[in-house]
Amino acid sequence: MADVFRIPSFHSLCFSSSLLTSLNSLQPALPPSQNTKNSDKRIYPLVYSSAGGASRFTHTPRKQLLSFKVHATIAETDQPKWWEKNVGPNMIDIHSTQEFLGALSRAGDRLVIVEFYGTWCASCRALFPKLCRTAEEHPDILFLKVNFDENKPMCKSLNVKVLPYFHFYRGAHGQLESFSCSLAKFQKIKDAIAIHSAAQCSIDPPKGVGELTLESVSTPQDKPAGSA
């Protein structure tokens, strides 16, 4: 049975690293004759616990601690990244120019809001939860998420130079508006939605993104070394 050191219960206890190191080095003293017989006796690290209202230190096997760390790491990696979370069918991830053009074409006269973001962009991450709530409040609007790093040629063709950046599209009217935005200026997105969300019907085919085509954003092939 593991040895237990009982300490009176306090609201909070602070221990220095030197004290914990000293406690970890403690083990019951054995007579010389018994030390040889029990030479395989293992010393387990001390773990502080306040369960049940009683503060105590207990010996915990290293394998158990390692197992806990492994399980915690697996549970953490199972969680989706912040940019991978979608609130519903009206929020779609775009991974290529073909997907982008196809989504705009299928949207018809529906208002489309495109967010250009970066996974490393702190402003994009701060704004994203509010954008998700806006998507939930407007199920009639289609939200497209474009990862800048995955679609650099397309973003360059669309003149996206800062992040986060937003484009508004609607059917035959094509691109309605574009601007950069941050969490502090999120009202710009709400105002644009109020202006462009009025129901409209067009008899012309969707304009999409003007001159943007698959060929116009194709990544140029690298030239052989030494060529002009």
C-alpha cells in the first residue's frame, strides 16, 4: 500500500520546487539486511490531492502519469481547429478556385459573403465567433471561408492584401462590396448585410467574380534552373 502524508486542509497551499524535490527523495529507511532483499523497491513521484476535503500527498506510478498525459494529448488533438468550425449548411469552406466559382454560381440571387482569413491571423481568430453567430442569425445568406495560405494565387487575383478581408456577391450584380474588417469594426459587416440583404431577382446569369477563371489563377510552373 502506498504511503500517504496527510496535511491539514487549507483553502490553498503553495510548495516550492525545492520542497517537492526533497519530498520526492524521501523513502522509508530500511535496515541494511532488508535493503538488499528489497533492492527492486521503486520510488514513485508524489502527487498532491485535495479530494474528499483532506489534503494529502500520494505516491503515483510513473506509468499512470504517462497514461494520463497520452490520453490528454489525444483528447486535445481530437478537437477541431478554430477555423474548421462551421455553424451550419450556410457556412462552407473553400479549398480551390473551382470550388469558389462553383459556390458562387450555385448561389444564384442569394447574398454571398466571402471571408478571406489566415490560420495564423489573430484578428481573424478574434472575429470568427461573431461571424459564426451572424451566420446563424442569417440562414438565408451563404458564407464562404477562404484560407489565404491554401489559395494564394486566387487571393492575389482578387486583390486580397490584408486579413481578414470580406467580399459581398449577389447573382447578376456580381461583386457588391469589399473591405477589410476587425472585431472592433464588425458593425461594417452588419451594415453591409442590411444594405445588400433585400430580396432581389435577376434575369441575367450570375456575374461571379468578373475575369477570375481557373486559368487566370493557375500557379505558374517553376522554370528549370539556369533558364532565363
